[in-house]
Amino acid sequence: MIKTCLVAVDVRHPKAKREYTYLVPEDIASSINIGDLVCVPFNNIKVTGVVTELFDFIEKTTDYELKAVISKEAISLPMELVDLSKLLAEYYGTPIVDFLKLMLPPKVSSKTESVYSVCSTDKVISSRAFNQKRVLEYLKNVETATVHDISENLKMPIASVRSALTALTEKGVIKRDYRVVRRRPMVITTNNICEHINLTIEQQNALTTIIKNFNDSKRTTLIYGVTGSGKTEVYIRAIENVLKAGKKVIMLVPEISLTPQMLSIFRSRFPGKTAVLHSKLSQGERFDEWQRIYSGEALVVLGARSAIFAPIKDLGMIIIDEEHESSYKNGEHPYYDARTVAEFRAKKQNASLVLGSATPSVESFYKAAKQEYSLAKLTKRVSGRSLPKLEIIDMREELKSGNRHIFSRKLLSGMKETLEKHKQIILFLNRRGHSTFVICRDCGFVLKCKYCDIALTYHFEDKSGKCHYCGYSIKAPDICPKCKSRNIRYFGAGTEKVEQEVKRFFPKCRTIRIDSDSTSRKGSLEKMLLNFKRGGAQILIGTQTVAKGLNFPDVALVGIISADTALNMPDFRSGERTFQLITQVAGRSGRGDTPGMVYVQTYTPESFAIRAACNFDISGFYQEELKIRREALYPPFCHMLNIVFKSRYEDLIKKEAEEVRQILYQKYNNDIEIYGPVPAPRSKIKDNYRYNILLKSKQIQTLVNICNHMQILNNNRKVDMSWDMEPLDLL
């Protein structure tokens, strides 16, 4: 009987990314399984692929001569992950191999090191071979040792040790073997780990709800907990219960910056049982952590969104901290949302799902209100600490009174008072660089990117204008290229300018600036955060990284330089994001013994999102936001699919987008609303024009069908088409 298999091949061309049938050679027929990584012939080359189906026979429906699998690799994905990849491929309209690749380890091998041991004591070593005798005597007292072990213990130079080992090996006195060395990600340990914490009544109630859902219904639990209410301790207690039941856990955090802080805690509470996965690991570190999970050595997996694909078996629970964060959505192909993947995976593996946030997403809040989710509330901070006081500052009034600085008078006064008390300050502005654009005051010329239809951001450190989308950079002009005027001015503010102004007002104050420019080197972000926590600086200036889950007990003042940054974005979620950012960054204040104060600077103090955040009116905000979305038919009252067209040729993109619109209208008109095609808000990036077609439907299956239909329509090589299910960014 002929045995065949379906293999999802890893090739570049999108049209060739599918499953193909291959013959299984007799020598591996008994050992091959679904999920195995194999090497197969494809178009006269060898490629890797994953076995997705096995058959004991084949019906001959074509004259195409089947090719045989070349070899079977050592790695095999669990059946649950192969099934999950099929489900995701169908849901997102994406080749299955693109999801399988996210589940595989990097293409590197295990790291090994040489170890030495005694194999014979019959040989006589000359008394003049002093180093050899010392090394041999040392090896007789230990089972095995490395060159560095011997050098360190005998206080001998490495070169002398190597020379002695070579001589002893040639004489047959010792032997050389190899052992695998695990590369462990570096963790900067914090000192705030407490192993014995008495839970508050609210924490205990939340834990009881989670455990009940884990044991019984597997119903999703949403933990709404104000900042500083002890959600992490609830997660840890829940994980302890899952591990006692013989199951394993995946826990996601939204930012890589939070991973070291959380990993330090988890390694203390679950020693030897925690693995970490995120994109900042080296290939070797990621490979070894993947192997620890795959082998069952690690029982708890901690990481950013990609950790949802960890090869963990016996999965009992998935926890998503700060579940509202947009960073859980992958912004490039394949466009998956880790929260959606978590729902699918939890259902597939009969695991429990726990979501936590101080500002749950509107969609999650709505599901909890409809009792699709169990809701557990943590309304008070632990240890009885009060929430910070928030005050709105109308920057229009500051201008009227003659203050043209980026700091209001109240914020400056509060900073001075806080520094005098030897407490710390966080200044938040979700925009990097020095100035948001460079303009000529005489002719109106704006310095723009030559590849994108976007103004360049001025960076003071190297006096350049930079595009934050394609990386294009140019020296900022002193003379207008258009009218030759010297009246060049810089408008708007970024984190560089905030830092510059802080040093002008407080020249002796030590500052740390955290943004993607200052934290590009591996490990730099973690070191900066630890330095600030240990008192190495009085003021921390940063973008949204400083708003998420960080615990600095000495921070008494938070200044939000501009609350309008997200509010003015052309996106229906702008109000929600503004509310969440203000609430989250305000939560960094007053976590220690000193009460917290937050100044919120804005040019739109009448904004409901800003007022609700400053009044901690989460219920009122969600009710108002749901009312607006119901009237405008936005999620959670519909599902959305955004189709993006990119091309260097604008006329071609218009034609292609209109043809696609007509096809979708004819086939799905009764089940969808179609908006566009229209130029995207960011209409040109990296020399490519961009057009959008936005689809809305109350039936998710309709959009799933369209996703799969789009793979057929994607034929024009000069127009790149992509589609994003439930987009979080329409820009």
C-alpha cells in the first residue's frame, strides 16, 4: 500500500504557498506523523515543510508523478498546533505554512561545550609535567569539567589548561565529550519579589472565579482591576492551581519591556519551570527556550504575542495581561491578533482563558456586560493606597496668559515640589524626536519624506529630519529649499524636546529618556528601567512604554504633556485609546507611600474621553462609547475587514481596487457594507500609494469567506493586496 502525505511547503511565492501531496518513502513510513518537519523536492530545489495530513492510499486523479519526501527532521509540532494553524489559515485567509512557521523554532542548532573526564589511571605522568599533574588530580575529584571550570578552580591561565588537556588526551588519560548548553535569556533581577502575600477580599474573589471557570465551564474570565490592585498576584495564584492539576500555562504581556520584570517574579515563584519567548531574544536563546517548552521542562511560558504559538502540551490556561493593548495585533503578514488566537487555542485544547486590564477593550467590556465573560473586579489598590489625583490643565488658557512652553505653570510647580521632596517624576508624551515637523514661516514649505507623504520629524541630537515609517533621513535645512528664507522653525514636541526643556528648567536633575531611538540596543531598555527604579534618575521621560504595567514606588508625579496625540487620529478608536493611555500612565503614580498626582495637559479639555479618564469614570465612558459605536455600526456591533492595496502606480491601484470592489459588491452585497476604495489616511509610504476598502458585516463567517476569496483575486503582480481581519489600525 502506498503511503502519501500532504505537506505545507515553505516557499517565497505567495501563489505557491499551499499544501502538496508527496510519497512517503518506506524507510520512514512507520515513523512519520502529522506535524513532522520534512525536507521535500520542489521545483528542482529542496525546501522544508510540515506534514499536515497522512493517507494510506491515493486515488490517481492526475498524471502528475508524485515526488517523495527526502528526509524527516527531528522536530514535530503537536497535533493541536497543526489543527490550530488550519483554523487560523481559514479564518484569516492566509496560507497554512505562514502560521506553521510561527510555531517552529529558529533554524539554528543546540549549543555544545567540551567537557573532560578521567578514563585511565594506569599511565604515569612525568613529574616535570606540573600542569598536567594538577589538571589530572583535579579531574579525579570531579565527574566532568570544562576548560573554564578548571581554569577558575586551579587559578591557571586558559592557554595552560588547554595545553595540559591536549597532552593528557593524546596520552589516553582523559577523554573529551560534549554536552548541550542551554542559552538562557538575561534577566535583570529586581528586589521587590514577595513570596508570601495575603490576598485582599477582592483578589480572593477574583481567584475563586478563575479557578471555578478552570475546573468547570472553561468560561473566559475578564479581570477589571485598577492600576496597582494586584492583578499579577492573582495570576500567579491561578497558575499555581493549574500546575497542581498537572496542566501548563501561557501568559502574554503586551510589551517586551515588561517581560524581564515579570520573568524575574515568575522565576522566583516557579524556579526552573518558566520559559520566555519574544522577538528580542537571539536566535540561539529562542531555540533553546523553544526546546525547553517542547520537551516539557518548562511548565509556564511567558512572552509577548508570538508566545501564543509556543509548542506547549497539556495546556490548562492562557492569561493575557493588559488585554486592551494594540501590540497584541501583528501589524504585518500574517495579520493575526494574539487574543483571537488565544480564544481559538483555548477552545481547541480545552483550556481556560483569563483577560486582565485596568482599561478593558470596549469589545471585552461589552462581552462581560452580556455575560459572555465572567467579570471579576479589583476596585482598590493593595495595601489601602489611594488612586492618584488627576487634574486637567487647559493649555489654551496657558497660551492666553503668555506661557508658550510645553510645560504648564502647574506642572512646573509640581515638578519643583516633587524634586524637593526627593521623589520621582514621569513625563509622558507618545511622540519621539524633538519636533513633529519643520516649516518655513515665509512660504509654508514643510520638510517631507521623499518616499512617504509624511512630514519628517526633527531630531535634535543629529540635527536631522527623519521619517518614522521608512527610515529616510536628511540633514535639517537652515535655509528654505523653496524660497531661500532663513525663517525656518520647528513645531510640535517630542520626547527629545521634553528632555531638553527639563534640563533647561532643572539643570542639575538626572533624566532618562525612553523611546525607540534611545533603546535600540539589546538590553538597554531593561537597564534604563532598573536604573530609574533604583533612583539613578529623578525624571523619566518616555513614550507609551512607560505607561504599561511598570511599578515605581517613588514616583509621586506624572505629567501627561499632551493628552490630544491619540485623540486627533482619524480612527474610531481614538477616544478609547486616549482614555486607556491616560488611565494607564496615571496609574504609575502613587504606588508607594506618597500619594500620587497627575497633571493632564490638553487643548481639548471638553473631550469626554479625557474627562472620564480623569474622573475614573470607566462605566460612564464605556456606556457613551458603546452608544456612539452602535449608532455608527462599529465593533462590537459588527465585524470589519480592511483590504489594503499598495503600488507604485496610483492609476493602476485605483483600477485594481475598483474591480475588487465590484466583484465583492456583486457576490456579497446583501451581507456587507462597503466603504471605498479611498486613499488611506497615510496615503503614501515607502514610495507606494495606499488605498483601502473597508468592509463591515454582522456575520463573521461572511468576512472569513471574503478573506479566502481574496486569495483568488490577488493576481496582479504590480499591485500588492493584503487583508486584515478585525483591524485595530485603519491608517
